[in-house]
Amino acid sequence: MNLSRRDALKLGTLSAAATMLPSGLAQAQKLAPAVFQPLPLGEIKPTGWLRRQLQVQADGMGGHLDEFWPDVSNNSGWLGRTGESWERGPYFLDGLYPLAILLDDPKLKTKANRWIEWTLTHQQPNGMIGPASNNDWWPRMVMVKVLIQHYEATGDKRVPDVLTKYFHHQLAELPTRPLQSWGLYRWQDAAYGVQWLYDQTHDPELPRLAALLQKQGFDWTAEFRNFPFEKATDKTILGPQGFDSPLPERAMQAHGVNNGMALKTAAVQYRSNGNRQQELDNFRMQIGNLDKYHGLPNGMFSCDEHLAGPSPVQGTELCTVVETMFSLEVALSTFGDATIADRIEKIAYNALPGTFTDDMWAHQYDQQPNQVQCSLNSKPWSTNGPESNLYGLEPHFGCCTANFHQGWPKFVASLAMSTPDDGLAITLYAPCEIKTKVRNANVHITVETEYPFRDTARITINADKPTRFPLHLRGPQWTDGTTVELAGKRTNLPSGGFLAFERDWKSTDVITLKLPMQPRATRWFHNSLAIERGPLLFSLDPGQSWMKLRDRKPTADWQVFPTGPWNYALATDEAAATKLKVEEKPVGDRPFATATPAVTIAVPAHQIDRWRSTDGVANPLPESPLTGKDLASARPQETITLVPYAGAKLRISAFPQIKA
């Protein structure tokens, strides 16, 4: 039987559904099916502002890093040479490859494919992949993710063969060469790849390998059930050896990137044990503890480099942002929970672009929601050093330089997914077109929107023959007023849920989706206020003076200093915030650019003289509402303008409140 790539992937999902049958009907141990199935890479393409954003990445460091940065150059060990042979090549490729496919860029495809070809054609006789100079399981976990994307985009039959040999080798080796160091805490990424291959081949050895990885790996569920990190960590967690030796166990457990990756633990455990509700509860417990003790207004948790508490001057590592996004995308497809999509959008539209220059030629290692200066004097970090919030080529550590590339492409690949009722779900809202097969019909869906800057989307469905199928649409949890207008009928979507629209779709069918976006005030550290609208967080930009610290041609390292005051308290509250004045402006070629904000919000505020900075860091946020000397130091009321978080490279996002 000859199957198309799309049908083969779908068959794998349907076969996995056998686990839901009574045990007497199942022929062998199966993996539980995910609720949603991601579409093969390339079936969703970005359009509108989102395509422009991916092009910014391709024109910036994302498309050129290998031309000048030695760690991913022609000398890489992942190209058979003598250079860096650990995680940086796979990290870079994990974003470069999907970027090339989504933009259909021949130059980027050529760059990416030579890494793919070397890995596929240089497998060792025992099944090991990658450079022979190290045998660490961890970087192979990343390269497996790359090969999965390559197979989904091309149907290259070598991929299942290579991965089968590699996983059989790993199954044989793990009893005597178990997971250690980073791989011990990131085992769930390995299990994700194993489970993906099982969906393609149904190899009965693969569930055994997934179980062994979980047994050897760190027990994140137990960690979060008795969560030990309720306060900010500090350098003492590193032990006497500091950064030059392997991190102690406690430091690895508090490490931000490890925790971001761990958010897919419940998803891979569900696929092994079949207990969806138990594992969904485990997922909610994990993200709930991170939010409770370390949550920040931009959708992330603090980790600079380790969990750092809820103060908005603490930072978040860029690697943690993109790895958290990918974990949430896996969790969304596995559990089908609409509230996970809300969190993905909040991170993607705030924390992800907020840590780059507008042209994506420089990035920060750590970003801060309250970031009043980016300089060598800025030292609020739990365990990081003074370069952490500089914008540059590789501030602090180079891991983020290699790894940031996956954020936008994997977000695009998660915009829509197939559903167990043989339909489609539009899981995240952004401009795109979807070309896929549904119930033996070729379906073309366009989503025309300037969301998250606007509140309307126009969805057009075309099929090459009359086709009946359900289309699931999501109502974000931040509003209870999402409506769908279809064929003259208006329907409300559930807040924080999906609703299916099943009909015989005609080429003239158009859905108008309305997502009302009133400004709203939310509460954070020290009862501070953040202003949000839809998935966007808004910040005060005090003005920016950029000072080049050093050339890193073709880019540079930059310090940034404020040109105006930032120490404001907002004269509003939850009720009044809904009436704040919103001004919508054109969405520019660089959608999150500092100089051209697509939407602004005007807020009454008072400058607070007693709230100052020390060594480039805003002093502790005063408790709200202001009282005593803080209140007495307030200047007369004025109106300040807030812009989307990502456009304010210096910013205040969590404000003290002064009663109007």
C-alpha cells in the first residue's frame, strides 16, 4: 500500500488510538493518542505580519549565524569537522530547518540540508548518531527533533530507519550507560522523539525505551508535588565550584531551561500511562507552582539562570522562553486544553520578541519585565553575570545564540492541528494559510488577521470537493465575548475552550471571528498593576539611548540607557482600566518595532520620586496602593503612553498603584 506523507502520519495517530480499546482487543502495548495531531511541517504557512516577522529572523542572525559564528560554522562537529560537537549545532538547526521550510527559502534550505545529510549518512555501525567525539545523550535529543521535522516536511524514508537503529542502540546502552547531567533532567525530550517514532512504525521496543527513559530520568512530578523552590535562588546553589564544574543536583533542579523543558513531562507520561486527567492535573500543578512562586507579567517565570522569584526586575533566559513554548505546544497537542494555547500566545507575543532588537541581529540572555537599564552595571541576577541583559551576539553564554531560532517557526507550525473527530482545530490565532487533507478532500483555509494587535479574524474555507468536517475554534480565557459569525448566524465561543462547527463546507464559506479586547488590569508582585489587552502586555518605554560596547561583526554588543523617567505609579484600578483610551496604528514591516507600535494605551499616572534605581536596577517595587512617604513623593498626575511589551526595549511593565 502506497501512502502519502499526510496519510502515513495520520495512520500512525489512528493506530495509537488502539490503546483506548479494551485490553482484550489490543494486540500489543500501545501508546495513548494525543488529543490533537500537529500537521506536517509546511502545511501551515505564515502570511501577513507573521510572515514578515519570520523574514526579519531570516534576514537577521537567524539566517546568517553560520556565516560568522564559529560554533555553528563549517567546522562544526555536526558536519564531520573538529569544531563544537555538543548542543549548538543541533540547537541552531532546530530553528533554521523549519524557518527554511516555512519561508520556502532555497538558500536556507541548502544551509539546513547539509546538516541533515551529514547526520543521516554518518550513522555509526552500532546505531549512534552525531559526532564520535562525544557520546552524550543530551544533544542527540535535539537532533532527533530536527530529523522529525525533516521527515514531516519531506517524507524522507531514511529518517525512521536511522531513528530506529539509534533508539535500539540507546535501549541496549542505557542499562550500563544511563542518563546523566543535562540528559537526566531533559529525558522527556528524548521520550517525545521515541513516542513520535512509535506513531510511525509501531515498533514494540519503543514503549520500553520510553519507560526506561522515564525511570532513569529526574522525577519532575514528585519535584512539583513537594515544590522546594518557593523563593528566589542565589549563587550558593551552585556550590563551591561555580560555573566551571558540573552543577550540583539542586542547581540543575532549579535551572530555568530544565524547568521549561520539564513542562512536557506530563504529556509524555500520559502517552505512556493513558491517564489523561491525572497527567493534565500534573501539568497544571507544574505551571501553577512556577506561576505562584516565580511568575512574571510577560507569561514567563523568572530564571536568571535559576528560579528567581516574582519580582519584575528578575530576568528570564531566552532559551527558557523558546523551550517553554515548545513544551506548551507539545502539551496543547497532547491534552487539547485551550488554556494552554492562551499561554503560548502570551509568551509568543510578549516575551519572545521582547528579548531581541527589532532587526533580530542581537538578543539578550536575560530579559526583565521592569528593565530600566541594560548595562554591565545591572546585577539583579540569581546566578548570572553582568552581561546578562546586554543586547548582543552571545551575551553571558552562547546557548541562546544557537537556540533562539526555534521560537517563531515552531509557533507557526502549531497554529492548527487535526482533531480526533477527523476535523481541524485552529489552535492559535495569527495570519496564515493552511493546506491539508481532511476526509479525502484537499482543504485550503486562510486566516486573515492582524491579531494580536486587532480583534478580528476572517477565516475562509475552500475544498476541492464538497466536504463535511468539524472545524474547532478557540475562545480565549481572557474574554467571555468571543463570537463567530457564519452563514448569517452568530455564536458565542466558550471562554477558555473550543467549539466545533460541523457543516458541509462550500468555497464561499467565510467565518468572521471577533475577539473583544478591552484593556484590563492584572495584579502581580507587591500587588502591582500590569495593563493587558488581549494577549498583549503593555509597558512604559522611558526612551532609549543605545551605546555600542563592542563590535561583533556583522553585529555588535549594546548597552541601553533610559532618556526619560520610568518611575511611575498608575492612577487606575481593575474597573477603570476597561475604559482606558486605546489607539490602533498600522502594523509595520517589523511588527514589534520600537518606533512604530501597532497599538498604544493612555493611562493616568504619577511619577514617584522615592522609587529610584541602584546600579542600573529599579529598586524594589513599592507595595500597592502607595502609602506614607512613597505616596507623599508623588508628582502631579499626567498621562503616559504604554506600548506593547516587545517594543519597549527598556520598560516598566508592573507598576505601583496610586489611588485616583
